[in-house]
Amino acid sequence: MDEGQQCEHTSWKGQTIGFDEEAISQLLGFPRSNFVHSMAGKRLQIKRKNMITLTQIWMSFILSNVLLSDHNSDLTLPKCQLIYNIMEHISVHVVQLISDALHQFVIIEPPGHPVDPEKSNKALGFPALVIGLC
């Protein structure tokens, strides 16, 4: 991929057009399993128990090495879109994803520690990547 060129995933990210949520649900989950919905009916996430094994493997890899996540039990819609693109062989610029996630990690103010306000409650970003580089 040329410098400055966007991958298909980045150009589709955040759009309602380009992602067929039903196709995502069918590829990532068991038959007749679906997204968890908000009270307003918006699709939010797929629970781990509703994912096929290949989706669970990709989820573990992505959430440990590519994107920041404080838990690995479910996939939000944007993460479902990413894994769907990977499994469908749609171009994904992984370096840009990691760069964007690191940027967000640095600029977002962490919540205060619940007991000691002098301490930070920020988790270590990309622990697998840091250990791998060391």
C-alpha cells in the first residue's frame, strides 16, 4: 500500500454504507446468533459465546496486539467490522490502526483511581506489543 493511501477498511470505517451488519453477524457468529442491541434497537456488540472459533481467535489477536481493549469478552460493532474485513480478505492497514490506537491512548485522560486520587487508573497500552519489542 502506498504512503498516504487509505485501505478499504479505513475508508468504510464509521459508515453505515459499506458494512452489511447481517453479513457480519452471519460470518462471525453461530447461525441464528446476533448482536446485542441497545434499548433503542441499535446493534452494539457480539458476545464471545456467540462467536465461531475463528472469530474468537482473531478477536484475541486483534485485542492483544492491534487495538486497545480493557476486556476481551465481546466485540463492539467497529471491531466486528475489522475482523469481518480480515476474514473477507479486504485490505486493512494494520500499521495505521496501531498508530491511531497509540495516539488515542496517549491523548485520552484516564479516569481517576477509585481509592487514591494521586494514582492513575490507566492500563498499560499494548502489553503484548511492548513485550515483543523488548
